[in-house]
Amino acid sequence: MIGAYQQRCQQRVDAALDTLFQAPLPQLERLYQAMRYSVMNGGKRVRPLLAYAACEALGGQAEQADAAACAVELIHAYSLVHDDLPAMDDDDLRRGQPTTHKAFDEACAILAGDGLQSLAFEVLSDPARNPHDAELRLAMLTALSRAAGPAGMVGGQAIDLGSVGQRLDQAALEVMHRHKTGALIEASVRLGALASGRAEPRNLQALHSYAQAVGLAFQVQDDILDVESDTATLGKTQGKDQAHDKPTYPALLGLDAAKAYALELRDQALHALRGLGESAEPLRELARYIVERRS
């Protein structure tokens, strides 16, 4: 089931994203090419899938979440462009292709990331692309800005860079990853729920609990794959965490215990959805997929 759903959502968000990279001036063509390259070069589109699935879980239609899906993927893509820079993770490969700063140059990659970040907020604030009422658009903008900023993803990256060579306990490791990875995943679910126009406090709390669990499960599985997978399968350099002496769940807990923890988090996510009906089945399938994926 998840394969067909994933393909349908990927096609939908890719079509919407593809309209965003038309350079308004000839002088900006290279910048827009770098932005397009950073977004349209593959990827699992997990965050847009979560946005669509959350919207549909509350009885909304996929088209209501198009802007949310685009916005979270643009933020994710910008974060990858900047994470790969020499000053950050210094990686040469992303999604099986040269990273943006390798395909273009470092300055262009920085500007492309900046452009993608601001474009995400433009998409959410534009009534033509996000035709909800102004109050709802503001709520979506607030949720995304908090998740992407220093109290969320950016703060998590700062903690990550400051933790190289240190041995963190599990609580500290989870603080880092709830910010670096979890915040945007939580925002993806929240934006999708808000886009449905049917979000109520009880349902939002259930979806928040779900998103917290799958956000952490995603990172635990990423850490496991960095040990078990290979560069060709991952589409990025395998073993970078260990090479950079980064704190990870397999390093802290051991590989078998990390796998067990990922399954525990999956079960927590499924339990959080117990009050939602069949319409939440794509969210359940995504929770299973996140801990079963091999790339």
C-alpha cells in the first residue's frame, strides 16, 4: 500500500515544486538551476507524504495540503544543501549525485539554500498557492518558522556540531535529534493537519504524539543505516557518523538495542493514532516504512 501512496504523493508534490523554479531574470538562471537541482534530484519525500497523510487522516483532501507539502520539502532541501557544505558535514554525495556545492560552487550553494528557505515561506503565505484563510496561513507560517529556526532544526544542527567527539547520554542525544530531525517532521504533520481545516485540539495532540515518535524513529533508523548500509544504497557517504566521531544510537546503545528502540518508537506512533479511523492508515503505513526502509 505505501508504495502506491508514496508514488502518488511524490508525483503530486513534484508537479507543484516544479513550478517554483522559473528564473524571473536571465541573470538569476544559475541560481534557480542550483535551487532546482537541490530539490528535484530525487528523495523519498517523507515530509510531504506526512503532510498529505495528516491532512487526509482528518478528512481533508490532498490538494488542500499542496502548499504545506512543498514548504516542508523546500525547508528540508535547504537544510541538506547547507549541511553538506565544507563548514558543516563536508559531504560530496547526496541522493547519489554530487552535492550542490560540488555541482555548482560553494557560494552558489549557500545562496541556493537561502533561496529555498525563503521560498518555503513565500509558498505558505501566498493565497494563490495556499488558498486558506489568513488566520490559518499565519498558523502554518508560525509552525514552520518555529520548527525550522533556532528552537528547532537549526538549533539541532548547532547542538550536533557542538557534540562531535563527545559522548552524550540517551537523553541528550534525543534532545539533539528532536530538534535537528524531529522538529521538521512534527511540523510536516501539523501543517498537514491544519491544512485539512478540521484540526481540533484532541486530534492535534494525537498527531503531535505520533509525529514525535516517528521523528525520533527516523533518526534512529538513519543511524542504523549509517552502520549497516552502503554508499550506493544510501545515496550519501556511508560511515560518515563514525568517521566524524558523532554520537549515534548504535554507538550509545549497541546496534541490536538501537533496532529494538526504533521498533518501540514505531509502536508508540501507532498507539498515538488509536483514536483515528481508517483514514489514518497512510500515517500508520508511514510509521512502519520509516523503520523498515533501507535508504
